[in-house]
Amino acid sequence: MIEFISALGLLAQILGPVAAGILLAVFFLKRFLGWADRRGWIMYTGNVPTWGTLGNAFLEVQACLEPAKAHIIEVKNQEEDKKEQEDSGDPEHPDDGVPPEGSTSA
């Protein structure tokens, strides 16, 4: 029994510093990556993909396998384009309601 306890003590003496070393390494690695990101060397932080992004990717794959699903993608893209256009404030067609330059109306 005493041998078992001394073996656990030896294991704790070995694993304790190893665990502390791993924690310190991870801490300093994260600090270094954040510093490199701020300097523009790498892109450590950025846009994290959402579940919607994953769903759209699988929808594209499904559209390849089932051509009927391509219609859903077309409708989604049209809705996104329409929303972006409404947000930008641009007219639907560039010449809607605007007379051509240099023309005079009587």
C-alpha cells in the first residue's frame, strides 16, 4: 500500500509541472496569436461561421444531387439581392423615373 501511495506521489510530482507547463504554453500562445493578429500578420479572430452558413453549404450540395432544390437557392439569392438593394437605397433599375442626361422635357 505504501508503494502505491509513493507511486501516486511520484506521478503527481511529474504531472503537476507538466500540466502547469501546458497551461502556460496555451496562455502565451493565445497572447502571441492575438498580438500577431493586431499587427495584421495573421487572421486569428474573425467571422465565426454560423449554422445558417453551414445550412446554405449543404443546400448547395443537395442542389447538385437533387436539381429540384436549385429553385430554392435561386429564390433565396433573389430575396438577398432584393434586400441588399432596398438597404442601399438604389432604384431597382438605374433609369427608373430619371430622364436621360441632356434631354429637355417640354
